Amino acid sequence: MKLHHIWSKRLAILALGTTIAISGGVISSPQLTKADTISASATSTSSKANAIIALGKKYFGTPYKFGAKVGQTRNFDCSTLTKFIYGKYGVSLPRTAAQQSKVGRHVSKSNWQKGDLLFFSVPGRPGVGHVGVYIGNNEMLHTYGAGGVKITKLNSYWNSHYITARRVL
């Protein structure tokens, strides 16, 4: 008798599951449009960019040291800073600015968004030698030289050394 009762329950559950599957999941959530999906994705990207920037700001004044060791926070060079703050939000970046300039997708100057990586040349190093994080308002979060981690206006100096931008979020 018990065995019959167990099989009856299983059959009822199987029938209910089949009915739901065949009906297309009438009990499911409403359908999302492509615009809803794009909007949710943009919001998620913007939130992640804001979180990455906020984390970077917590390190204001942390000394700059060329060749700083990855993973520690006593000092940073430009690429260990970006590697560290993006890594905390699930974005794995290579070690150097030159390597980082090859990941993600290219972004034109007119389309920069918060969280985009900006790449520059620096005296004494051919090609890409510096990376910063675009934070909006024609400013970037980065570390280079005196003052350590800071926010800098993208003035004529940085504009004249600009090479490219990449979107990794």
C-alpha cells in the first residue's frame, strides 16, 4: 500500500512538471525585451564602474613605485593599481599597461564612459607606458610620480600623450 502511495505522488509530480513545461511555463516571470536587457546591462556596468572607482579612491595618496608587486597595497604602479581594483570586481587584467591596452574593446575618445581604461605614452618608454581609469568629467584615476594615487584632469599634457582607450566592463 505504501509503495502504491509513493508511486502515485511521483506520477502526480511528473504530470504537473510536464504540464508546466508544455505550457511554456505560464507561471514564469514576464518576458524581457531587448531594451530591458540592454538597460539592465548598462546599469550593471555603470554600478561596477562606480564601485571600481570608489575602491581606487580609497587608496588616494598611496605611493607610486614603478614595478610595484602585484597584490599588495603599500604602493602601486599604474598597472598594478588597475589590475588590483578591477580584479576585486571580477575583471582579470594582465600585469603591464602595454598588455592591458590589448584587452577589452577599443573605445573612441568621444565615447569614453566611466570605468574605461585610458592609455598613454610616457617619456623614456616606447609605446604604451601608462594606464588610468576614466571617471567622467574629463578626469582619470591613476598613479604616476609624486602624490601616488590621485585624480588628474586630462589636460594638454595627458591629451598630447594619449594613445587609446579600452572598455573591459
